[in-house]
Amino acid sequence: MRIGRTWIFLLGIVLLVGLFGAYRLRSGSDTQHFTAKAERGDIADVVEATGTVNAVVTVQVGSQVSGTISKLNADFNSLVHTGDVIALIDPSLFQGALLQATADLESARSNVQATEASLVKARATLVQAKADFERTSALARGNLASPQELDAAKAAFAVAEASVDVADANLTQARAQVSQKAAAQSVARTNLDHTVIRSPIDGTVVARNVDVGQTVAASLQAPTIFTIAQDLTKMRVYAKTDESDVGSLKLGQPVTFKVDAFPKERFTGSLTQIRMNPTMVQNVVTYDAIVDFDNVGMRLFPGMTAYVSMSVATVSNVLKLPNAALRYKPPMEPDEVVALYKKYGIEPGEAAADGSLSGKSGRRAETAIVWKLRADSSIEPLKVALGITDHAFTEVTSVLAGQLKAGDELLTRSVTSKAQAPTGQGVRR
């Protein structure tokens, strides 16, 4: 008997669910209609996107020289200022290179002095050779010097001239060597200076990629030692926005978003930029919408996932209908549908005979045919003009054929005894 009571109780629950369900029986028992009510309320057309929280400016601090990390003065979450020493690389090799370059420079300078002295000597020898040549020439004209003596004096004069040219060239080369060695010394000093790594900005260390004793190699590219985020009190969200939504967004509009760390809170910001650089993933094109916001209390961290809502349009206290009603198609033959259109003043050319939406093609239909369940269980087509949608409900801006008010039952699905009759193939909203 207890089993029998249980079944009676379960049957009662089923009957209650049937009474309060969103469907009614059409005349006859072969078709069930599922309905939803037209309502009055608010609608917000919102663009939804997912993005990442980032600092406005993030700088990767690396090393321009190779060596072993000897000291770290900053760690994760450290606050640093411009010019602070945040890491040191063992400078011993670079100090030796600087000493060697300095010694080479001093040697080059000494060589310049020696070359200058050689030039002075060559010029003095040239003066003596010139005087000897002139004197021998005078003696030769008076037949007091032999031709051999004249030739020797002339040759000595030519050699002295060449020696001056050579000494002058050597001096130029020696001075060039000084410039070269000075440049090498400057490079060695710069490399030594680069062993001291300083913060380029004021900010917070968000990443440390090395430890003391670790060797960094800068032969191909500068290794990243720290990542510093500038001023985490002002941050931004990079929201991946679908290409179909970009045209409805406006710079400066308010934006709200949520993060997993604070699921019950909404944060606010403003849309400051839509970057024109597209991203394509599996043939889906998105653009980065940049949302700037104040990170009060530094509660949000870089890298958090943000669920962004950007309101495009909002209406209040309007007649709205469920989007499922826009997709409904009655389980009738096309000629029956056309007959109902004519009966209720809808021209067959204004809507497809299968009950689908009419109006211009595109992202959003301008008009649609919906079906109302009347008090006598018959169904009536209504032609309505549509406004904005929140993808669950759509605004009715006017009723073009028929009458529709809040509380009217609109068909969303029909089930027959033979097969289920799915909703229509209209524009999805």
C-alpha cells in the first residue's frame, strides 16, 4: 500500500508541474504548445568579451653583458624607483678588460710622443741635409766640389725629405691608434657599468627570472632578469572583441567587468581604444578593446581574466518578447499558414510562408512574425517591429498587425503526437 501511495504522490507532483508549466493544449489532444509571456521591462544590448588585466606600462629589464649574477636587490612584488640598483653581475672580468684597455691607451699615447720626437729629428736632419746640399751646389759651381760630392749631398737631402714624410705618417697613425684605444677603453668601461643593473622606471617587480649564482648569456639576445609593472594603481583590460561587435562600440563609453577572484563584485572602467590590429584564431577575427580603470587598493593583479560587459544601448519599461518566440514555426502546411496570414491582415509577401522572420537581412531583423495563443486555444500571427535585444528578450517597438500586450502568451515550441515540431528558422537573437 505504501508503494501505491508513493505513486499517487508522484503523480500529483507531475500534475502540478503540468498546471504551472509554460504550455497549453491546443483544441484536440494531438498538439501541445509551449508558450512564454510578453513582458514589460528593461533591455540592455550588451557586448560581452573576455580579456586580460594588464599594467599600462610593463618593462622587461635585461642584461646587455654576459656573466654570473652576484647579487639581487629586488624580488617579487618589490617596489622600485628609477635608478635603483636591482641586480649586480660579477664585474671581475670586465674590470680586467677595462685595465687592459687603459694600458693599451697609455701605450698608444706614449707611441705618439715617440713618433712626434722622431718627426722633430727627421725635420732637423732635413734642415741639415738641405744646407749641405746648397753648400755643395755652390762649391760645385766654382769647381771646388766634385760631381760625386754634389750627388751625395742631393741624395742625402732627398732621403731627409722622405724621412720627414714617413715620420709625419707615423705620427698620424699613432694618433689614430690613440683614438682606437680610447674607444676600446670606453667600451670596456660601458660593459663594466652594465654589470650594475638599474630600474628604468618606478614600479612593482612582477617577475624575477634569475637567482644569485646563475649565469646569464647575452650573446644572441638580452636575457630578461626582471619584469617591472609601472603604477599598478592604474591598469587596463585587453578585451578580445568579435569583429561583428566592434562597429557598435564608442570610445569613452563606460564598461563593467568581473574577475574570478571577486565573483560578486563588478569593476568599472572606460573604453579608451580599439586597436586596428586583428587577431585570427580558427577563422574568428577579434580586435583588442582597451579598457582603462583605477585599481583602487591594488586588488587586481596583472594576468587576471576579466569578463567584460560593454553596454551598447539601453531602453526602459518597454514591451519585450522572448527570443524563442522569434524562432517559432507552426507545425502547419504552408497554405494553412498563408490562410492565417490573410485572416489576420498580414499579406503573404510580408513574411515567408513558413513563419520565419521578415525584413532586411543582416545582424538584426527589423520585423518579425510571432504567434500568440488566444483564449480559445487557437493561434494568431502578429507582425511586430523589433528594437534592441539582450539575446534573451527583444524590444517590440510597434505592433504592425494584430494586438500584443504584456501578459499575452507567445508560442515558442509545439509538439505533436507524430513528431516534435521545432521552432522556426528565423534570425537568432
